Amino acid sequence: MSRLARTHLTQADPVLGALIRSVGRCTLVHDRTREPYAALIAAVAHQQLHARAATAILGRLAALCGAECPAPTALLSLAEADLRGCGFSGAKIAALRDIAARTLDGTVPTRRAASRLSDAELIERLCVLRGIGRWTVEMLLIFTLGRPDVLPVDDFGVREGYRLIHGLDTQPKPRDLAVIGESYAPYRTTAAWYLWRAADRAKVEKISQR
């Protein structure tokens, strides 16, 4: 995190600034090589599952196709029974096939094409995909495309982190946090990372007190 980002966020929210000083340097990294298509396939696999189970499903898919992530044409050629054998539900199979088809028709952009689109344009474009919502696209923006100004206000951890550091009884509503977060721009991704850390710390402390 740059000194400029630290100064800006601390001035915008001194309580967040105290958290930043406590946690230390932001170590958020993004995958500089992954294509949006592959990120969306992985996102669907992880929906409503523990990370370990989703990883196993993706491993079976990779073994079936002989590639870490099957090309859209290869994915569309797979029988439903094959995909179910990997562990995908019917709803997830429909989502995977839609992502593959929308990649072939250009709706899902390549990484290079995505670099020419704004965050808002990508959210609008990708939320039409089956099984893909705003939160999933925001995770793609942060962890795949490395966008610096994304605050996923629907994310439980982000809202819980804000609640904890500000000593609130309840989490802020997403629309309220969106307004609050405007002052964090253009470093809202960094702010989100620190709010996640606050939520993670609380989990660790709770476990240690058991």
C-alpha cells in the first residue's frame, strides 16, 4: 500500500487508520495471468461450498479435461453426467455452460478487453450471466483484475469489519456503507482488505476464548 493510500484512508476515517497501523502493510495480491472466464468458472464451483470441497470439484474437472480450466468449447462438449460426476449441481452446470457460451460470444471479455472497461461496465455486463451476481463480479475485479477502487458492500466480512472497528451494535446496511465508502475512494479495495482483516481478527479471538 502506498503512503498516499494510507494517508488518504486515515484522513477519511481515523478509526480505519488506527486499524491500518495495527495490521501493518496491505498484502493483497491478485492473479495477473488468470482470465475472467477461468475466474468465473472457479467462482461458480465455490458457491455455497467449503473451499476444500470446491477445490476437489475443480480438480476432478481438470482431470476430466486434461487442463486446469477447460476451454469454453471443451466445457460445452461435456455431458451433464460428466459434470455431475465432478460434483456440480444442475444449477451450477447451467451456470458453467452459460459462462462458456457467453465467453464464446464475447460477453465475458478477455483480460485484455476487460482492461478497457470500467468497473461499472464489467459489473453490468457480467451480472447477466446465469449464477453470477454483483458480489462475484466484485471479487473478480479485486482478485483477478486488481482493480483498486472496489468496496463490496454486500460482503458480510466487510460490513462486519466496519461494525467491529466502529463499535456498532449492528452492521451498516449495504447502501449506507456504499455512501460511507465514497470517502475511501480511490482506495476502496485497500479499505475492504483491512475491514476483512478486522473481521478475521475477531474470529481468531473468539476461537481462542473458547
